[in-house]
Amino acid sequence: MTREVSIAFQTDKTPARYIALAKQVAQYDFDTVSVYCDAPYHPSFTPLALMAPHLPRARIGAAAVAPARIHPIDMAAEIALLSGMAAGGVYLGIARGAWLADHGIHESKTPIQAIREAVAIVRYLLSGALGGYDGDVYTLAPHVRAPYPLPDAPIPIMIGSWGAKLCGLAGEIADEVKVGGSANPDVVAVIASYITAGERAAGRVQGTVGVCLGAVTVVDVDREAARALARRKVALYLPVCAPLDPTISVDPDLMARVQAHVNAGDEDAAARLISDDLLEKFAFAGDPNDIIRQAEAIFAAGARRVEFGTPHGTPSENGIDLLGKIVAPALKQK
């Protein structure tokens, strides 16, 4: 099976910083560069447009955008424009999104149907078709068509999810599922089984849709320093992601205490509640050998892609260099 190694950035940076990071990453053989834009961070497409001219090889994409935050017609327009800038190609990630209600953003009453229709509208517009779209959530009038230059080839669609229903939908209509916030190889087989159900329902070949795991990553030659920072950074995501993992049992009271410390801005107190076992399942953390070991286990479990997320190192630049010089080449030698 092909192994893909990618790196992802949170969209909380200055224009100059996005460009500098792209130039640094371009020195290394990463297959994909992603940005993720949980509310209220910058929406993905402007950061990607800043980075694209400096990434001559890697595919780039949004991991992922929520229909409740960005309308499908804008997804299509933005990814079409980006495809004209990205020499290595693009992909579009779509997910329900996190922390939307905290920011006054309300999902459709049928969020999975909204994602099904968002994918259909993006593909309709990027195909140059006419005839409109009449869905339960979204509609386009019959005369509506994309008025901008279209991509030369279909844009791969990634759906972000942990759930059986949405992964099943991905099996029907998408190219990949990303499990965001996980470094747990045990979850790969579960997600693959959800996807297979959708592939069968749609008459697709089993294995058509790949699995990607991505999580907070901190790598440093000082493994204890890396793990200490990773604990602080993963605390933001743990109360959201840990209850979604069907392979482990988490204490709801523990997650509530972690969340309370996060809400109060006390990362250190939240970090002290995170055990070694939880850290291992929800972050890539340690020295380069630790990261290689974790990623190898995920690939061995059947994943097609591993994505190393922010903050990468102590500082970030050092972590990116270690991932690019040591981790990615070791993983891609197999």
C-alpha cells in the first residue's frame, strides 16, 4: 500500500508566517500540506493561497471546512481558484466542524445530508454542468453554473469524521476519510469497516476510500520536553476527540476537568491530567524514533496517510526539520 506523509498547520498565523512555513516545508518530501480552520481561526483558503506558490511538489488542501461555515458554492469557487495556483494539486476536505455553537454557528438539522449535498454541489459546479441542483438542504437554480475557470481534473474529496454514518457516506462518495485528533492505530480498522459499508452500498471496490489519521505533533531530540508540550497542546482537542474513539473508554469527569482548565486558559493544569496512554493515542509526541514508531503502527493497521499537525516542535521550525529530515524519509523507505 502507498504511504503518504503529510504536515498540517493551524490557521492562526500572519501572511509572512504562512509563506515562511511553506518555504521551509518545500525543502522536504511531504506528500501533502494541509491547513485546518476550526472556528474561529482563518478560513483555510487564503492561507493555502499564500502558501501555494512556495510548494512546488506537495498537494495542498483544507482539512476541513464545514458547510455551516462556508457555503458549498464558495467551497467550489475557492478550490477551483486554488487549483490554478498549486503545482502539486489540491484536495477539498469537508467535515461537520468543531466548536461551531460556541461561536454562534448553527448546523443544518440534517448535517450528514448537508455534507452529501455539499459534495454534490461542489462536483456539479466544478464539472461545468447546467441544470441546477434540488436538494433537501441546498438548491441551485437551473441556470446556475460556475463562471470561473475550472480545474483540469476532478478534485479529490476528503471527509473528516469519526462516526459510522459519515464514514459510510464517505465510502459512497468521497476519496478519503480523515480521523482528526487521533494517533491511535486501533481506530483504523473500525473506520475502515464504516467506510466499507458505504463502498458496498454504492457498488464501489472495497479500499477505494483511504484512511488518514492526523493529530497534534511535537518532536524534539529532548523527548520529555516534546511530550510535555504535546500534553499542553492536545488538551484543547482531547475533550472533543477522546469520547469519539470507540476503541477506548474515557472518564467523562476527567474530560470535564480537562475542558474546564482549557476554558480557564490553564494549559499546564489540563496537561497534568493527561496520562501517557492518552497522550500516545491522541498525539504524536517524543523524539524522532517515537514518531516513526507511532506512524509505523498506523500504517501497519491499514491507514494510507498520516498527517503531522501543529505545533510540530519546540520551537515549530525545529520540529518541521526533524519531521522532514528524519521522520518522513524513514516512513517512506518502507
